[in-house]
Amino acid sequence: MSSVAIGLFAGLLLALVAAVGGFDMFMLALVLAAVGVVVGLAVDGRIDVTGLLSGRGRG
């Protein structure tokens, strides 16, 4: 599936959430979509999140 089709599908889902759930649910959907994008980029290897996950050293 092309990125254009995925973007169109995501836009349609967000519009549906906004129409059904109102502004609060729309904002929640945007936050969850952003988390999904970050997870997807991490799984693909496009971003490196090991610095965030490992934390600081103990000594």
C-alpha cells in the first residue's frame, strides 16, 4: 500500500472520529496516531530510540 493511500485512510479515520466523538476524541486520536508513527518508524529502523529506552547510566 502506498504512503498516499495510507495517509488518505488515516485522514478519513480522523475525520470519522471528529464527526462522532467531538474535539476531545479527535485530539486523542491525533496523539495516538503520533505514537503509532513513532513506533512504526522505530520498527522500520528509521529512528533510533535506544537512547530514550536505556536511560542514564548508574555510575
